[in-house]
Amino acid sequence: MDGALKLDSRLASVGGALRDRYGGWIIGYNKNLGWCFVLNAKF
């Protein structure tokens, strides 16, 4: 899982990928978290 915050607009998002034990891709995901203040962001 990883997250990002665009400072000028304060828009946050999170995403990641689920992989098998050999590193093969199973499924990916992402979610727009909307407006977020940088000190309140917890990923």
C-alpha cells in the first residue's frame, strides 16, 4: 500500500497491488480519499 498527497490542492489517494508468493500480480486497487490536511494524513 502506498499513498500520495498533492500539496497545492490537498487531494489524497492510496493504492497498492496484491501479489502471489512468486511476485506475480493478482489484483491492484486505488482509492481517492478527497481533501486532506497533510498533518492528518495516515496511510
